[in-house]
Amino acid sequence: MGAEQLRVAPRATLIAGTVAEWEKWTGISFPNIGAYIVPSALQPITVDRERNIGSYEAPNGWMWHSTMDAKTA
């Protein structure tokens, strides 16, 4: 589509919550420490039961699309 890649933001989205919050939000039980696949999420969430935290990090790519029509440029 003619876009120019500007940069990648490795942690564009960060959502953190307690294990209980993640279990409520997703309807999934997280009994162990580790990464879990959550339906509709682009990345796995990471759960640390010892610290009582779950986190989701997703990257994003920044692109530049010219708004000029090639015929008028």
C-alpha cells in the first residue's frame, strides 16, 4: 500500500492486574506461573502467582501513509 515503516513500539499496550482480576476479566483460571493464551488477545498474558500479578503486553507498528494522490503529486 506504499506505507513507510517508521518504528516499532514493543510495549504499546500494557495491561496489568491481580490474578483474581485477570480470572474475572477472562473467565479463565490461572493456577500456575507462566504464559497463558487468552481468546482474542494478540499475545499471551504472563501470570506470576507469587507476586499476584498478571500482565499483557502487545507491540504496535507505526507506519506513514502519504495522503497525496500519485496523480496530483
